[in-house]
Amino acid sequence: MNEEQRKIKGTIITRLSEDEVNSQYLIEQIEKISAPELAGYFYSNLIDLFVHLSIEEEEAKQHWESILNHYDQICKTLERNVGLRLAIFDYFINLNKSLENPLLVEVRLFKEAEQLAMYDFLTGLYNRRYFDTYLAKEIRRAARYDKDFSIFLIDLDDFKKLNDTFGHLVGDEVLKKLAAVLKHMSRGEDIICRFGGEEFVIILPETTAPGALIYADRITAEIRKDAFFQQYKVTFSGGIATYQQGGRSALQLIENADKALYDAKVAGKDRVIVSKAENRKLFRYPKSWKIYLQPLGRQIAGVNITPCVTQNISLNGLSVATGKNHAIGDKILLTIELPSKEKIIVVGEIIWAGKNGRTANSYGIKYIDLSPEQLNYLEKLLPPDKLV
């Protein structure tokens, strides 16, 4: 936690005007938010604490500066202390207009009721209801800020057999100990839920499939070396799906993670597999489609439009060769002419560059705003039996 964050924290605590019970609760929550491992989410977590809005960290920091200024102005105008929470609500309702349904209730009672509704009694983890709520929020955040996140679905192998052999008390202990391992091995921002029965699901913000696999490997290694799990021969199978590549809706992500989990079971259990839907985004197809490249920000009556032909194309991007010079990171407007003569227009970003002979350069371009409709159309044109 840096000095600026400590200063904001101190200012917020001194300006709380709740009753003693609510004030104590809010201060306890602010202290949790101030943990070193959550420093990168300090301002956004503070916003979420008071008004349940999901806001990117840098934007949340700017909001807090504005909120505290707004608080000072209200107090000066009314010549009395109005309370920080009132100033926060007024800011988001009347100035920023982000809040449509403010929670003007006693904080402690609301939180207690919320926790009862959102937690699994046996494991202490979040439950399915909370998972559904948070997943929808994470999808909105990822879409707005172009962020990655993954979901990791876990199912204990042969759990019914374990219960039948050793009894349900042992089964409950396995569930609780696995929950403890997941909490211990996860970051503060990861959301760990009991999905139902012997299934668990973890939302991993700002984590791609390779990162999720590393996380899964750490969990697997911890289970394999634990004496309790060894005693009862506990293993699990897992499936991973990542936002956009593995689905853009909650239903798609859950279905693809579940399909990957099923594949892990069929392959012999005790393993984790990434969704095939996601893997397919990386496969390259040898297609020679006509394409027009136009650097964004430099369009002058079509002067900078370059026609060329694709070398490979995938559901994630394409590669081309051209005599024009581009830099990695350049944004390009792509007009892809399909075999049907229809066109897909999408913005891309150059992510790699190389030489192609003496006069041409090869470029890899990643789509950055391909719509679900365009993606579905491409999927029909790129059959999975013709991969390279």
C-alpha cells in the first residue's frame, strides 16, 4: 500500500459518520481491502464496498478524488457534516449517474443478510448464486476494459465411491479441506465458489488460459503432496474456459468449461483440460482471401489502403505479407473479402512482424473488436477438419 492510498484510507475513515456498529463494520472491511496483496485493487474495492459498482482501478481512483471533493463542497454549502456515505450516493446518483438503485439501508444488516444468501455453509466459500452474480459483473468489466479472465471448473473424481466407502463425514471433510487449499493457493481477487455437490469453480480475473493452467498445476501439486488427500486417494478433474476465446456469455463459458471437464474425465481423470472452443481460436487455416489494410488515424481518401492476400487465418486473427511497413502495436482497419464476396470489416492490432523475402514483410494481426455475429460467420467458413 503506497502513501497516497494510506492517505485516502485515513481520510475516508475519519469522515465516516455511521452509528458505532456500522462504522466498526466499515472500518473492518476497509482494513481487509488495505491488505498488501490487494493494493492493485484498493480504489475499486472501496467503490464496491460502498455502492456495489465494478470500476477499473485507475478510474476508481479518480472517482474517489471527486467524491472527497464533493463531500467537502456539500459540507461547506450546508454548513454541517452530511456523512461520507451520503456524499458517495449523491455523487453516483446525481453527478456521475452510475447508480440506479442505491442501497440506503443499514450496512451491517444488509451485509449479514447478503452473506447468508451468498455463502456455502459447509465450506465457507461463495455459493452458486454468488458465482452467477459475480460472473455477470466480471463479463461486463472484461468487455468494457478489454480484459481477460478465466473460469476453472473442478470436479472431485469418484466422490460417490469415497462417500460410500468412508462415509459422508469423511466426504464433508474432503470438501472442506479442498476449499481451504483453494483459498490458500489463490489471490485476493480470485473468486472461489462451491458450484454444487463435489464441484467447485474459480473466477480468475485478468488471467488467460496458460495462467489458469499454471494455477491448476499448483492446486494439483498441493493435493498430491498432502497426507490427508493421499490417505483417501483424492484427485480432481478440471476444465478451463477464458473470456472471449472460450465464450462471451456466462452460458458459453460455463458450457465450454464443463465440456473440457468432461474431456478430462474421459481422458482418465486427475487432469485439467482447456476448452476446445478456446483452443480452436489459435488454429491457423491456409486461406488466401483478399484483404485491405488501412492504418487507423492515417486514412486520407483511401491513399493508405493496401490490398493484399491472407497467408493464414484463424478465429483470433490472421497473417499477411505486404511491401508496406507497419509497427507492432499499430491498429489496422481490416476489410476481409470472403469467398462469397461478402466482407467483414474489423479493427486489428499488429502483434508480430517478420521478413518475407527481400521486398515483403509478414505481419500477424489480432482482431480486437470482432463481433459475435462475425465470429460465428467465420466459424462456418473455417471447418475444424482443415487445420494446419
